[in-house]
Amino acid sequence: MNQNDDLPQPMADPLPDKTPVAGPTVPAGSAPASYEHVLTQFAKDYLRDKRSERRWRMFTRLFWLGLLGFFVWTVFPQRHHMPAPNTPHTALVEVRGEISADTEASAELLVSALKSAFEDSGSQAVVLRINSPGGSPVQSGIVYDEIKRLKLKHGKKVYAVVEEMCASGAYYIAAAADEIYVDKASVVGSIGVLMDGFGFTGLMEKLGVERRLLTAGSNKGMLDPFTPVNEHQRELAQAMLDQIHQQFIAVVREGRGSRLKETPETFSGLFWNGEQAVKLGLADHLGNLDFVAREVVKAEEIIDYTPRDNVAERLAKRFGAAMGEGAVKSLRSLAPMR
């Protein structure tokens, strides 16, 4: 007999109840309520995004409006400086940097400044403060002629004051002044004309590059850097330079008169320091702007009439130049023969 027969036997688990358990009771109408909640939340988010977008758009517009206002503020005070009327003063016009049609020393800007300086009843005299290596003989000639005209019309003196440099086209302009003042170390002169360039014919032969240039007119490709020098064309170019040089010489002789002590090197393109320039009659005295205003003009107050490019105008010019370059390239692609 087994000892375990007297022990109670474990009973088997009953079969699992297959009756489904009911979940939480969903109140009637809850599904439509959830849908309405989602729509409400969506509408709120949409309105919030719209308000944010509107605020950002408003900020952007205000930013560009402020930027435009800044540009206007920087343009007009500098380009339309109005000195106090009838106040005795020395009128200053700066000739600074390269003399060219697209620089601050262009004939257009300088002539405009000179007219304003001469026409102001309070200006006792006009001072050209020059620091320029020269540039276009055409631009220089326009300014020279206008100075002569304005002097005759208004009866006011013009003084040129040289800082570091007054060379070539800048001296062309200075020759119109009644007197020229320099620093002893200023660079003065360079009365000459040049036309420079490069020649690439030897390099092209080494690289095996052929130049294909079509022209209508035997001299249309004159001085082309990729074509060997034509002696006849070189003589034509030299004759033109000589004529312009003679015009320059005539202007200097007219402006300086008997004060000029000519030597074989005066019109050779050589330049001198200020002290030598005074001895040679290319300048009159040593002196700076304050000295001339105080001791010569006798009007110590100085008012600057020089119009200057500002940030907005420089950006506009660069943008215009880029647009123009693009247009030129487009035209060249349409008409490769020119």
C-alpha cells in the first residue's frame, strides 16, 4: 500500500471560461465628441500658424522698409549738402583717386560740385584739394574747361592744394587754378600720355592657339593683343597720342604762363617732388588746405561741396554693372561678329 494514498489529491483546474469579458462601456455620442475635439485643435493650430506667418511677413516688410530708409538717409545728406547761405567761407572740392567716368573724380560729379561752390554767394574762393594719379584726358579736359568758364563768370579765384600726388590728368585740372600749393614731398607732374596693353602672339604659338578675327575695315582690329603689331597701325596710334600730348602741353602753358620754367624734361612725362615743382614753376608755393583758407582766401571756415558715393550708390552701380555685363554677354551670343 502506497503511503501517498491517504494524502488528499490535487484537483485539476476547471476549464477556462470562454465567456467574453465586456470592456468599458462607451457612452453614447463619445465618437462625435472626439472628432469635434480634433477639428477644434486643428483650427487652433491653423490660426496660430497663420498669425505667426503674418507676424513674420510684417517683420520682413518693416526690415526692408527700414533698410530703404537707411539708404535714403545715407544718400541725400551727402549728395545735397546745403551750406549756410551768405556765410563767408572757403569752398572745397576734392579731386581724389582715378579721374574716370565711373569714379568719384568723374567730370560729372566734379563739375556739379564746382557749380555749387561758385554759385554760393558766401564762398570767397574755391579750393581744389587734389590727391590723384590722373586718368582720362577727356574727363580732365571737361573739368579744366568748366573751371575756366566758372572763373570768368563769377570772378572768383581757384586754388589747387596738392596732398600726396597730382600727376598726369590731375595736373591737367590743376593747371586751371590761379595758384598751386604743394607739400615739399608731393609728387607733381607726369605731363604725358600713354596707351598700354599686352601682346600674346608668342604664347599663342607655343600653345597652338589660332586667333580668328573677322573685321569690316582694315583698321578695325587695330592693336589687337592677339595679333602681331602692324607698323602702320602703331604709327597711327602714336600720332594720336602725340596730338593729345600737345593738347596737354598747351593747357599747361596757358595755365602756368610765364611762371613755367621749361626744360627738355618738363613735358617728357617725368615727375618731381613738391619742392622741385615750385622751382620749375609747376607749382607756386608750399602750403596745405588750412593755410590757404586762413592766409590766402582769408575765410577760415571750410565747406566741402564734394558729392560722394555712399553704400547705396555703390551697390546700385555694381548691380547695374553686373546687369549690363549680362546683357552684353547675351547680345554677343546673338551677334558673335562685331
